[in-house]
Amino acid sequence: YMLDSSLICGANLFTSAVFDPKHNNNHIPPFVYDHGENPQYPFLRPLMGYLNRLCHMNSRGVHIANALVYYPAEGDWAGAAKPPQRIAAALSRAHIDYDFTPWDILGSDAVTVKDKKICINRESFDCLIIPCCEYLPTELLSRFDELAQDITVIFEDLLPTVSETGEVFE
């Protein structure tokens, strides 16, 4: 059940916790093998085969998400900021898929705009959502303004203040 739930949510790379406690004294359970004393050990191999097969099948897929949520590290450092998890929770409740992106990606050449969608690598998004931040740097706000010419850019609650000048961004 836990593996299927993780696979459905998009995970396709897992690291197992299989080790021998006899040789690794400083680790904590779960012990899968336990020197042949674990009654579930015979079922581990078919379970891992199933997981490996599904992860391989899902590894070349392209995540289709409608919204791109900016992760506001710069806004959090500069002043009051609401956590982006609030937006993520609201999008999840509305069954709208999303991805997070930091400034490192938004400010790079990896971002293009095509057919009124923001494109990063092989993924495309209908809109960019900016969590509520008290302050954001000019460079970042200029990039949002540039992107807003071609795509939908949504600011949560209120517009930020430009950290260098103290003016409200419009």
C-alpha cells in the first residue's frame, strides 16, 4: 500500500533500508533480513521486483502540472513571508497539480515561454503563482513582470515591496 501510494504521487526512485544489524550497530530498525528470523523476508524479493518494474515504467514520463509555484527563499530572508505550502495545499484540495521552482531556475535560460505557457525542460505550466512576501529583490520582480507579458502570473494576497527601493511593486 505504501509503495503504491508513493508511486501514484510520482516517486520513481527508492532507496531501501535493508542492512544487517550485526555489522551496523549504530543503525535503527527496520531490519528486513535479521539473520533469517524475519518471517516477511521471503516476500521482499517479489515486492522489490514489482517496485523496480513500476519505477522503470514510470521513469520516462513527463509530469503534467498546471501551476508553477515560486519557492520564495529570497522573500523569506528579506521579511515576512507566508509559506508556499499554503498554496500547495489549496491547489491539492482543488485537484490542480503543481511544481515548485526556485529563483535559480526562473532566472536562468532554462525558462522559455511558448503558446502562453511557461516551459522548463520538457514540462510546461499554465501559470506562475507567487506566495505572499513582504519584500522581493528588483531583479526577481523584473523577471516576474517580463513573464507576465506572456503568461498568467498570480500574486497571493498582496503585492510585495521592492527590497532595494521600498516601493510597492505594480
